[in-house]
Amino acid sequence: MFGESLKESLENEGIDCVLMPYGTGVNSKFALPLENYLLYVRYKNLDRVRQILRDENS
């Protein structure tokens, strides 16, 4: 859920990103929702994304 809201926040800022779920082998084996996400952004947007994450955690 946090991953989807983060992706939406970044897209609202005009930052393209890709969100890929990943998790443990047990969840994958039983086709359960994966609990973690990898977030990919363009390198040119990296500093801006870091700032957004800092602001959200403050």
C-alpha cells in the first residue's frame, strides 16, 4: 500500500517511476501478495525523490 501511494505522489510531482514488488520465496510459491517494493526512478530525478522521501518521513 505504501508503495502505491509513493508512486502516486511521485507521478503527481511529474517524476516517472517503476514499482516492482518482491518478497520471500514462500509468498512467491503460494502466489501471495509480495510485501516489499523496488522503486526505480531516472537518475536525473534521484535527488528530488530523496527530498520527497525525507519530507514524507518528517
